[in-house]
Amino acid sequence: MHILSDKKQKVDALRLLAQKYCPHESPESTQKEIERFLDKVCILMFEPEYISGKQAIELT
């Protein structure tokens, strides 16, 4: 886990979140909000070391 400090990475991450949770907002409105709160947001990046799970019976 690490904190995103690069401005472009933060903007990209916020844009993806906005598209997912506020799809009705216009791109201009989204960009305006991102610029307004960019310095007040802390984004944590989680990178899994490994992923495990069970194989479904249907796949065997």
C-alpha cells in the first residue's frame, strides 16, 4: 500500500471514481470538483501480493 502523490495519478483515480459513482455528472462538472478538492484528498493505492480462491465445481 502506498499514497498516491503524483497529481496526474490522483486526477485519473478520482475521474474513475466519479465515473463509477456519479455517472450522471458532466465531465466539466467532474473536472471542476476534482480541481476544487485535489489538494484535500489522500488516495491510498492497494496492490495485492497474491489472489487466491476456490475453483468452482463447474470449471472442473
